Amino acid sequence: MYDYYLGGTTNFPADREAAGRAMAAFPSILATARVNRRFMHRSVRFLAREGMDQFLDIGTGIPTSPNLHEVAQREVPHARVVYTDNDPIVLAHARALLHSDPAGRTAYVHADVTDPKALLDIEEIRGTLDFTRPIALSLNALLHFVTDDHGAHDIVEHLKDALPSGSTLAIAHVTTEFDPEGIARLTAAYRAAGTPGQARTREEIARFFTGWQLFDPGITVSHQWRPDPGDGSESVTDKEAACYVGIARKP
């Protein structure tokens, strides 16, 4: 569905049907997805320029170019990137679509964030990333699909604890604060498609960063996080963006 919102071609009839229902429930979702994608591009570019050369992107979905590794390796050709997702169909497509810069390395593994210990123990992740050096953890548009029933905050704490000092955490998360009725309809549409979700308030999202130091401008609406000049962010409303984002570093 996310690939479809972004104008990609790697999606299926069931995805398009479900996306159509989501768009009917929350017409701004195309703008929300594309604004969020631009945040991912900006955040990865920012972190690469800050010296990060290892990235762990959990819940990536089917790759839609330019993806995280393309942005990172454009800045740091030797960057190493691991993508994870819990959908085997996504895994099959990702292996066909992902092409690393020859100087770096890109891997894609099947894993479920609701079992963070098992995820972190996967040999391919450990073989690609050096856990004695800082790692940039990306939870982009993921945590609103991890409900409190799954212990979302405990999961994030487990992931944070496994990373060394200097690591970073980037989050983009749907919020209820700008259009509660529309987001309630959207959540219901996703639930009907078999994907439970939970939008959160700014305060609830801020808890994911507990103990880490936020980069300026802190937690903000996605189109307001270090926008690029002329990227159209000035014409996006908070209601359309519908996501809070932030990046923090482990002391």
C-alpha cells in the first residue's frame, strides 16, 4: 500500500483495493506518505553527513526508489544497510530490487519487530553491521503498526539497549492530534485490511526517545523537520502531514 501511495509499481491488486479504502477514509494519505518519504530522504542524508555509515531499517516494506541505501550511499559509498520486514513477499521483491554501491553492502532479512531479540540475533544482520560501532536505527512509519498490546515502548527500549553509544534513532509516526476523526477512519480501514494500528499523541511518541538526545528541531511535524528549500513543504498542512518525526542520538 505504501508503495502504491508513493507512485511505485511494485504493488498488487489487493494492495490497491485496500489503499483505495484507506484513501476514501483519509483523503490526505497520499500527501502524508509522500511528505513522510521526503523526511526519510532528508533524515538519512543528514545522518550520513553526521558520519553515520551503518543503517538498520526495520519495517521497510517493498523498496521504492530512491530508498534508504541509495540516499546513504550517495553520501557515503561504503555505507552498510540492513532492511528488515515481516512479509516474505516483500523479502522476495527486495532481493530482486536492491542494488548496493559496490563500495558498501546492502542486506534484506525476514524479521518481525515484535520479537526484537530474535531480530537482533539474525546472523545476516550481525554479519553486515558492526554492533561495536554506532548504528542508525530507522523506524520510519512502523510504530503506528505496533500497538500497545505488543508492548511498543518495551520493543523500542530493547532495540535501543542493543546499540552502542553514538547510535541514532529516527522515527516517523502517525498522530491523532491534527485530524482525530480522519485518523480514526484510517485506522479502521487498515484494521479491515488485516493490519491493526495505533496512532499516538506527541507525548506518547516522545517516550520512544527517552534517554537519548534529540537533534534540532526536536519532535516536530514531518514537513517541518529541516525542510529542503523549494521542496513544497511550505504548502503542506499539519493535517496532511499527520506524522510527528524526530531523530535522537544515544549518549
